Amino acid sequence: MFNKLLKFIVLIGLICGFLFINNQAVFAQERVFLDLSLEYLDSYELTTQDFENTRVGGFSGITYDKQKDLFYVISDDRSRLAPARFYTLKMSLANNKIAQVNIEGVTLLKDRGGEVYAQDTIDPEAIALSPRNSVFISSEGISHLGVAPFINEYDLEGNLLSEVPIPKRYIYDGEEGKGVQDNYGFESLTIKANGTMPQDPFRLFTATELALSQDFNDDMPETLLRSRMMHYVVNPFGQPVLISENLYPVNKADFGVIFNGLSDIYALPEEGYLLALERNLGLRGFGAKIFQIVMANATDIYAENSLAGNIDNINPVKKKLVLNLKDLNIDLDNLEGITFGPRLADGSQSLILVSDNNFTPTREKTQFLLFKLSKT
């Protein structure tokens, strides 16, 4: 009888210990992430229009100039309808609503020779304002035409200032089967500035929308979701330095989803934390999810020539779902850009999303969504 009682006590102890350890693991996992929440406030549709001889649309990236209370949005026009460009917008908020969005200006981008970009020599997708009063803009390239992706810095008049060095593995080479795939390049770009002076170093993050050619295995469809994220430090002198490259795992598509990819990222004030916007298209239209991502303890994959095989030895960036926009039960469009906006009336932080209408106003629209970001 005593032996049975002893075994029972030991068994209960083991079970309790197991539950304690697993609860501790859960708590530790929760502590990795910030306690964030997003409250949907409003939606606004920009009317279809032309501005200074350009077709307004294709808004695939957005950034906010806090000092001037202005937004800069990049158009993904490949210099087909008008030269490659970004627009300056003024957004008026009132009573937690978007009262008005006005176009204040358009800026044409210039290449190395000081000329506007020729047709199909650029595919601009993301934009980020830097602390030195310039914008960094990413182009995902046009692989089938041999147009390489790039990340360039421009002044606010559109003049080229500098170029971020891109590793050769991102440059498309059909014979070697490497580089960004068509439309799967640098859709995202964000800047994290810690300094107080314009000349202080800052961080730049970018990621591919989906896997590079060499990271995709036809026999393993899930490998298409293995995006690469790059982390640079931009100094006042010399070229930006790539300090790490990490695996970003795009979420598996929900039932009925045809396409799912990483469309933008945004660096939070807290070090090592970002938001990620994943946009999808399915049988029921567009959808989007916003994730919190954490860079800590992610494996540096700079030396990994391919991610098309077993990656059990790689720690990806950690992700946590903040909001599935489908749960809002509102009409969603092709959301591609994310940024903080001005403070709301109660002092809380606003978050703005913008959609790319693909220059098809009868089917898609230019949509702005307003959210309130809360931290506890």
C-alpha cells in the first residue's frame, strides 16, 4: 500500500512539474513580445484623379514626416504612365476619422545621370523617411527583363544621393537559378532612428516579398514562404553596412487564399521590434494580417546559399499575430503600405495602411485605413 501511495505522489509531482515548466515556457514566450493591440477607426477612399500630368495610383508604400505633418507615398508605376515618382499627401484627422486626404505635390525620381527613369528600368515598391531629410526607396527590379533590384536614397526633390549595396545573391541570374523572382522582391522598407541628430547612424530593414529563386524548391511548395530580411546600419560616411540577414517565415495561406506575401514592414520605437503587413488575395477578395516580429535570437543566414532544403538549424524571426483584418468585416483592398501617423486627440499613436489600386480604379481603389495602436 505504501509503495502504491509513493508512486502516486511521485506521479502527481511529475505532472505538476511538467505543467509548471510548460506554463513557464508559455510565459517566457509571451514576454518576448510587446503587449500591442490595434483598434480600427476609419476607412477613406481617395478619388481617382490626375495630378500635374501624372496618373495618381499604385500606392505601394507610405512614410510619415512628423516635423512637417506630411505623408510621402511611392507609386509602383514602372515609368509607364508617367515617370517613376512619389507623392506628398496631407491627411486631416478629426474625431478619430480621416476627414480628408489631399495631394500636395509629386516628385519625379532621377537616376545616376540626373534623368527621370526610362520605362521598365525601375519598379518602386517601398519608401522610408530618414532622419537626414531624405527618403530611401526600394525597387524590386524586373527579373525577366534583367533589371536588378535596388535600394536608393533620394533627396525630397527626387535627386539620387546614394545607393545601398545589395548582395549578389539577390540579383537575378536565370542560368544560375538565383536572385529575386518577378514581383517577389523588396516590397518592404523601414528605418529605425535612435539618434537625435541628422548625422547620427540609423538602421534600415528590408525584406523580399517571398523566397529568392535559389530558396524555392518546386517539390516543397512551402519553401516559397521563406523570405529573407536584411538589416543595415547607415552611417554618415561610407556605404551602409549589412550587419545581419534573417529568415522571415511568411504565414501559410488560409483556406481559399491564392496568393500570400510580405508587403511591408515598420520599425517600432522599441529596439528589435517591428510590425509586418502580409497581404493576400483569395476567392473572397483581398485580405491582410498585421504581425509583431522580434529580431532577437534570429539566426544570421548571410552564409546560407540556399533555403530550399532543411532549415531546422535556423531560428527565424519570431512572429505574433496582432490583427487579422478579415475579422473587421469591412471591405479590404490591396493593402501594401504601413506607417505610424500623427498622434490622435487622446495622445495615442495612429497607424495608417494604404492600398495599391494597380491603376484599375473600376476594380480596385486607393484605400487608407486608420487604426489606434495601444500598448500595455
